[in-house]
Amino acid sequence: MKSIEELLEWLENAINYRLFTLGSSDFTTKTFLWLVLSLLLLFFFAGKIKKLLVKKIFPRYNIDVGVAESVGKIIQYILIVVGFIVIFQTTGIDLSALGVLVGALGVGIGFGLQGITNNFISGLIILFERPVKVGDRVEIEGLEGNIIKVSGRATTILTNDNIAVIVPNSDLINKRVVNWSHNNRRVRITVPVGVSYKEDPLVVQKILVEVAKKNKGVMESPEPYVRFDEYADSSLNFSLLVWSRDFSDKPRILKSELYYAIFAEFKKQGVEIPFPQRDIHIIQPEAKEQ
């Protein structure tokens, strides 16, 4: 019986053991355990609420997935910040005493955490200003892909090869980014085509328009348009301009399908596809008199 009382007394002393003093508050083992448990629950439920909003609630109101993701992430951050304040207050920790820690953190940021801070602030700018959002098709320094996640430090871009590339948020703010679907997912795709000089441009125009209209990935409105670009060295150059919504994230696939169909139709109707030609004149030197 005595051993049980001693064990209980030891546990009570261990739980109430003072680790250090923060301002006017004692930071005990119990405070530490409560703080850790509360923070884990805070992050868990903040993530669950964000997921519930993005996956269940926002889709009912036909909110764009990128907008839903941004709003959900902002709400998650707000819940975490408010939760931090509430947790620290309920644990009896004097928040004014954290001023020293904040100052020390500022010194640390000045020496080695500039990149992390820059990326975090850039992430907030992305969420609030939304120059890019989840679901957008972007191109940055030769990298093309769809944004699938925007986190506090980095953005995940998924390429057409199913490769996830982690890009720091600051790159999306400070560098030139081409956003193919910033306004909407409708994009215009240009397909260059060259034919021989002996071909009739009006016939070529008719063939290209018919080929475009037969492709399911090409939108009916705006209608496909054929632009006569130039009289080149060996060919008459045209550009087939088509609009597509389904192929905004894979324009090369649509161009490939159109090229296959154009080649088959040209071959069927006898339209010649030229190749570079050069005329070489060989000048024979005059024979010297003997």
C-alpha cells in the first residue's frame, strides 16, 4: 500500500515538476504535455476543417477548385493563429514574456531564415492575391505543369510526365510565370503549316479548317481560323489557329493530333509539303591557252 502511495506521489511530483519560469508563469511538465497535446489537436482539426470546406462544402456552391483551395488554406491559417493564442492563454503562459523569444527569432531570421520567411510571405501573397492557384496550368523557366498544392513554403507542380516538382513560393512571385488558365481554361493554340508554292492558298485554308472542325478537342466558337503568314524561301507558310478548353494543359497533344490529320488529308488531296531547296550554280574556270 505504501509503495502505491509513493508511486502516486512520485507521479504527482513528476507532472508538477517545474522545468523553467516564463515571465511570471511556471512551465511545468503538465504544462508541456498539455501544450503539445493541444497543438497536435489544433493542427489536426484545422486540417480537417480545411479539407471539409474544400471537398464537401465549397463544391456545393460551384466555387472554382483553385479559389476553394486558397480560401480553405487561409481559414486554416486563421484557425491556427487563433488556436495558438487561446492555447497559450489557457495554459497560463504569460504571452508578454514571449517578446524576448520573438526578438531572438527575429535575430535568427536575420542570420539564416530569410529564405524560409520569404517563401512563407510569398505563399500568403499567392493565397490572397491568387496570381496562381490550384488547378492552374503554368510555365516557369521551361517547367510546365499543373499546380496541385500550395503550401506555406512551396508549391507543387505536376508535369505531364506525372513528375511532381517542388517550387519555392518566392519563385512564383519574383520570376516570370506564364499562367495558361489564369482567366479561364480556354486557350488558343497555333499550328504552323507550310505547303508548296504551286498550291492554292484557298484550298489549303479549306482543308485546314475542315480538319480542325473534325477534332473533338477544338471548340466550335470561336471558329478555327487560318492565317497566311508569309512567302518563305521554299514554302507558303500558314498558321492554323484553334481554341481549346480540354487541351489547355496538354497543347502539344492537340497539335500532334491535328498534324496527323493534316498530313493524311494533304496526302489524300495531293497537296505537296515542301522541303528546303537550293539552286547551286557551278562556274567552270576558263581554260588557259596553251
